[in-house]
Amino acid sequence: MQVRELTWFYEAIREDHRILPSHIAVFMALFQCWNQNDFQNPVPINRRQVMEAAKISGLATYHRCIRDLHVYGYIRYQPSYHPSKRSRVSFLIQV
């Protein structure tokens, strides 16, 4: 069985030389959040959980990856700026 959304992502990044391993790790952690929320778009995310799943310990690295994935058109990131509200991510996968 093929997961079309993952196939799309890996095909898209094959020629995108801006994407680093940290971007892939964050995207996969976000994808897991999406999966656990029945592919709800947008999906609420928890920064700490995403960082743990992506094996990223630096806050600056996390924010750079999220911002880059947003700017590069892989996700739409909606930060909450409120401590009790989660940020949200929409996946812009074209399958």
C-alpha cells in the first residue's frame, strides 16, 4: 500500500535543494500529528511534541524549519501566540 501524501512530499523535495534533514524530520513529525488527528486540516500542533518527535532540541532550528516549510509551500503555518491555544498547520499536499 502506498501513502500518496508521503510519495508526493518525497518527490517534491527530490529537486528542492533548500530542504535539509531537519526540514524532513519536522515535516514527518507534523505528518504524524496530522495522521493522529485523522488527517484533519488544519491540525493543532504542540511545539514540544513536534520537537521531540523530530529529534530537534533547538528552538531556533524548529522555528526555522516550520517557517521554511511554510514559505516553500509544503505547509501553511498558523501560529497562535497564545500560551493556552495551539498553533495550527495545514498540509498543502497536491495528490
